[in-house]
Amino acid sequence: MANIIDGKKLSEEIKSKIIEDKRFLTLTSDSFISILQLGENSSSDIYIRNKIKFGESIGIKVTLTKFGYTEDTKNDPKIFDDIKKRIEELNFDKNCIGMIMQAPLPNAFTYDITEVCDLIKPSKDLDAMTSVNLGRISNNSTLVLPATVKAVVKILEEIARLETSSSTVDYLKGKNIVVINSSIILGKPLASYLLNHEATVTVCHINTKDLISHTISADIVITGTGVKGLIKKDMVKEGIIIVDCGISKDINNTDPLKANKIYGDVEFEEVEKVASYITPVPGGVGPMTVACLFDNLFDLNMKK
Ligand SMILES: NC(=O)c1ccc[n+]([C@@H]2O[C@H](COP(=O)([O-])OP(=O)(O)OC[C@H]3O[C@@H](n4cnc5c(N)ncnc54)[C@H](O)[C@@H]3O)[C@@H](O)[C@H]2O)c1
């Protein structure tokens, strides 16, 4: 039976450390983090609420600026101009210590997330969404990691500590790692990070043929597709380490309890019988991501 990694407990530890180390940040009573949101999205609303709550719990103010968006205004250049203007103000505002452009943007919006995030000054780019900060990860001169990537890294560090008491650097060296996600917030930067630590990395995605042929020989599988039950017991080897970043809901389920339940990518009950370490959903990567976002304040503050 697998060891279950408790993301909630680890996130509480990160929170305590942030509170303890906050004195090292350059903060005033007016300091704040700014979240920018375009349009309405109920999942984003939940993530934003969690970020504001976490900020309150560590004594850092988090503000939200919402930009209206409808199907009728999707091509209106004024929307992009308004976002640009606000980001430029925040870039120059000494009290703004970090910015987050909430993803995803509405599908039909004329500009993609990178075009918008690239307006953010890299030293205020709390979720490492700018091309500069993402590029630095592949160059192995990382300033800051996207929060979900950092959450996965911290989970791997915990496993390395439990397993070998060696550093993560040595632990990852030579491991066969399959990442099932190729997005700019997760798969691509995570693959670069793992490669920088001399793991052998395979990145899979929706067009990968015969997924099992990759996962079956992996030492570690990190998955983030939002496809419920994608990873089954017969797709992984005995002793596998599995980190599940996926979040999905079974919205068509007629049982309202099940329709509101959150699922990961992994068939947890089956896979935990063969895995050595596994993260649950909920309670694994999710709470870690919020904590890691705020932990990024130290990376931005120390290295700018
Ligand atoms: N736990 C967290 O804190 C956290 C944070 C961000 C995202 N997420 C979750 O991670 C997932 C991915 O988020 P994203 O923003 O990267 O989404 P995305 O849509 O940009 O990327 C999804 C990735 O999954 C791949 N994929 C989809 N279906 C697949 C399949 N059947 N087989 C193999 N690959 C498949 C796609 O090719 C793509 O690379 C979502 O479920 C999201 O909710 C979780």
C-alpha cells in the first residue's frame, strides 16, 4: 500500500515558514498582491477566493481587479488596453509586490495568456507566467517557478527526504519521469526543471500514442490532464511514485453529491495498491499550489 502524501499538512508547514520568514521581505503596511481576472469563471472564482484567504492568513493583502468580458466585446481592443494600463500602473506601484493574471482567459479572447502576462514586470511575476521567467527555467537560471510546478517539486523533495534523506538533486538524477501535460504552466516548465536535475523526462499529451508504453516503465509519473480515471493500475509498475495535479468534476452525474466531487487523473483506490507514494485529490497538489504561490514572494524578493 502506498504512502499518501498529505498536501494539506505540507502546505501548513509552508505557511508557517512564510509567516516566520516574512520579516525578510521588503513589506510596508500598504504592500499588496494583485490578482487580475478577465470575465467570469466559477472555477477561477474558487481559486481566487483561496488565494485571498491564504493572503489574509499570512497578513498579506490580496486585491482583485475584474475586467468585464462578453461574447459581444471579445474583439474590442479596449479590453486589452484596459488590462495593459492596469498592469503598467502596478509595475510602477512600489506597494504592489506581486501580480497574478488568473488563467485561463476566456477561450475566444483575441490575446493569449502569454501576450497578456508578458506585460508584467518579471520581478513582480508571482506565478512565473512571463516568457522571461519561463525562459529562465529552461536556461537553468530560474528566478521563480509556476506555483503548480513548485508544488510538484516540493512534493518530490518530501519524497526524497522520506526515501533517502539525500537531496532532491541526487534523488532525481537518472530517474525515468513521465509528465502527462504539455502546458506552459505545468508540463513544459516542469520538464525543464526535471531535465536540469538530470532526470530522463518524457512529456506526454493528448496526441501521445499508446500512453501506457510510456507510463509502464516510469519511476515517477506526474499527471495533470483533468481526465478523470486516465491512469489505471495496469499502466504503471509496482513501486511507482505518482503525483496527480489533475482536477475535474463529473458534472453529468445525476447524483448531486458525486457531481460536485473533485476528481484527479488517477484511479486512486486501485493505483495506491501498487504505488510507493501517491498524492490524493483533493488534498494533494491543490493546497500546495496556493502555498507555493505565496512562497514565490521570497524568490522574487531575494533575487530581483
Ligand atoms: N492542482 C492544482 O493546483 C492545479 C493547478 C493548475 C491546473 N490544475 C489542473 O491540471 C490540469 C491541467 O491544467 P492546465 O492548465 O495545464 O490545462 P491545459 O488544458 O492547458 O493542459 C492539459 C494537458 O493535458 C493533456 N491531455 C488532455 N487530455 C489528455 C489525455 N487523454 N491523455 C494525455 N494527455 C491529455 C493536454 O494535451 C495538455 O497537455 C487541469 O485538470 C487543471 O484543473 C491543477
